[in-house]
Amino acid sequence: MSNRHSRELLRVEALEKRFGTLSVLRQVDLSIDRGEVVSIVGSSGSGKSTLLRCLNLLEEPSGGRIIFDGRVVAERANDAAALKLDKDYPPSRLRMDVGMVFQQFNLWPHMSVIGNVAAPLRFSRKVPIREAEERAEAMLAKVGLSHKIREMPSRLSGGQQQRVAIARALVMQPRAMLFDEVTSALDPELVGEVLEVLRELAGEGMTMVMVTHEMQFAREVSDRVAFMDGGVVAEIGPPEQLFVDPQQARTRTFLARYLATTR
Amino acid sequence: MNYTFNPSVVLLNWVGLAHGVEVTLILSFTSFIGALLFGLIAALGRLSSHRAVNMIAGAYIEFVRNTPLVVQLVWIYYCLPILIGINMPGMQAAIIGLSVGESGNVAEIIRGGIRAIPKGQIEAAKAVGFSPATTMMRVILPQAFRLMIPPLLNSFVALLKATALVAIIAVPDLMFVAQRMSAETFRPIELLTAAAIIYFLIAYPIVLCVRRIERRAWSHL
């Protein structure tokens, strides 16, 4: 049942993910409101990316429920049970509403910049090519790449490629966006231009969940920050609380270690 | 050596040789289409996540690649008719044999091309709601196809050369014709050399073509 008036947009309940015998997510509960920006931090292997990838079902959960806009999009009682999907709202449909941007850009190298951005509209939403390209062009203008639309992706810098990837996700007019360490593969001098786009998007009220190592940025734009450790959300709260006055010992250890390496 | 070289025998027999070339080309093209078809099916089977399908396709590819083509040809010509109870003309047996024989290599080329596309690109396609078929048609195949062209052309050349084996089941291809005429005219050197040159003249331009494509592909990197 869809409920547009509820504040909550996305929710996971008792989410479990196992790869063979390795348990990556253990009973994760998380709720994200409309227009909220939530950052997920934690050391590598803590389950951050896996959690994010479960939100648009790029990873199939081993257990638990995923609820988007009041609809149970995936549910699984346990490993033995089959994953139950919403037939009227399958993963491919969910992914049109929940965009994702990856660490490695993942642009399609055989298509031009505008081809990359227009493709989701053309092939998922079946928008006619001319209209798709017009909308793609407008989206590329938004991320500051109007002058690059006919280029091939390989001719762009990393920061530019990542902005194309963001435009490719945004052109679908998603209701939420997932960002998986989108600046981690960039040279330091190119990080700023990508963060600028994210900052603008957050300002426009987009619901965003981002896995990031950019603590300063997370602190600045997030409504809440979740710290993950050992496959659970160990602590979640407003950035000033989590960064300044963490309640959990392991959050403090993580932040102290992080500060020690960046100083 | 008391053999007097007489090239005119080639010119005198050019009609026969031309018929041989015709059969060789028909065999090469038809069998290549067959090999593409069988190879594509086998490759898709090999890429399937269905375990039984995967194993059957794997077994087919390995068996075909690890048995001599001559054995496959002769088996299809002599044994298959006994088993299925219908008589098979040599030409038909040759086309089936060559198609099957080359399909193992073709399957590996197709599989390699598809597997070469980075996983991240496929995930990006999923993440914008592409169906598996759209992902295959719009993301994987356009790139994989470019990677497959040079090895597929090489495979065609291999097949073209392999057609010379069908002489063994009496299909009148270039090799068969050249051999028969040598026996009739007692001029094996002229006629077999001519056959070799004709094979070379067909195969070499394709090889040059492959080299050109490969060089161009590298210069893009």
C-alpha cells in the first residue's frame, strides 16, 4: 500500500545478508524519511555498501524486509525461504525510482555522454529518442557538462565521468538516490566538483543515502549519520551528535582512528 | 629430377578448379553460419546460471574442441546415417561436421566477448531498470561484438582451411578436384600448388583485415 503522506520513504527491517557462511548484515533496521540525507560511515567490510546495494535489490537479502513508500518490495523469512518480491513493483521498477551512483562511474564506453544519460529514459521508460535526448541535455546542463554532451566517456576526467553518472541516474527523476563511495576513485582535486553536485541535490530536497569516507562532507550535508560496524548499525544520529559526542565506544574508536589518519 | 613443369595444365583445367572453389566457398560460408548458430547456443548455455544447462553446454564444447575434425566428419558421414536411419549426402554431412567442429571455438569466442564486459557496466544497467534482454542488446553485445570480430574472422579462416578435409568423404571441393585432376593428368605439382595458392588468396586478405581491425582497436586505447 502506497502512502504518499507518510514521512517515511524507505525502510529496512531485520535485514540480513550472507555470502555463503559470511554474515555481512545482521538484523539491520533503518528508516529514511522523504527528503532526508543519511550518510553511512564505517570501516571497510562493515557492510555499508552491501546495505546500500540491498536498498535497490542489486543484492538479494538473505532475510528481512525492504519497504519503499509503504510497499513491501522484498521479503524473506530466512535463508530456506524464497525471496518474495512485489509482482506489481518488481526490482526493475523499484530501480527506476531509486537511482544509484557507483564508485567506479560505470559509464557505458560505447555510448556518448548524451547517449549514456538518454539510455535509461529510452530503454527503461520507453521515452522517444528526441525527448529523451532533450531531457538528458537538460540534466547534463544541471551537472555543468553542457559542453561535453557529444564526447565519449573515455575523453572525460574522473570527476566529469562521475557527474555524467549522476545525471544518468537523475534523468529518471528518482524519488531517492543511493551514492556508493562516489568520490573514492577520484583524484583529490576532482572530489570537490562531485561533492558540489551532491550538495546542490541535497539542497533541493532529494532523499539521499550515501556511503562515504568524506567525513567533513557527511557532517555538513547529512540530516543523520549512521555508523556501521560488524554488519550492524552501531549508532545513528544527527551529525553533531555522532561526530562530536558519540554514544558508543566503537564509534569513538573509529572516529579517533579516522582523525589520526587524516591529520 | 626429371619432372618438366607445365603451368598450362592449370589453365586448361580452370573450369574444374573454379567449381572446386565454388564448393569450398559454399561450404565455408554455410558451415560458418552453422558454427555461429551452434556456437551462440553453446555459449549462452555456458553462461547460463542453470546448472544442468551449463554442464551440457560445457561438455559439448569440450568434446567438440578435443576431438579431431576428421573423426567428426567421418563419424557424421558413416555412423550418423546408421544411427538415425537416413542416408546423408556428402555435402550435407560436410556442412554439419564443419559447423559442429568449429562451433566449439566459436562458442568460446562469444563467451569470452560477453565475459569481457566489466560487471560494473552491467550493474549500472540494472540500476537504471534495464531488463536482462535490454542489458544484453544495448550494453553487452554492442561492445562484445566488436571484441569478437577479429577472433571470429580467424575462426572463419580456420574453417576455410578445414574444408579441405571434406575430400575424405568425397565432397568435390577445391582440394578434392585438385587431387582428382592430378591423378588424371599426372600433374600433381602444378595442380596442388595452384590449389594452395588459391586457398592463400582467399584466406590472406581476411587475415590482413583482422590485423587492421586489431591495430585500430589498440590505437583507441
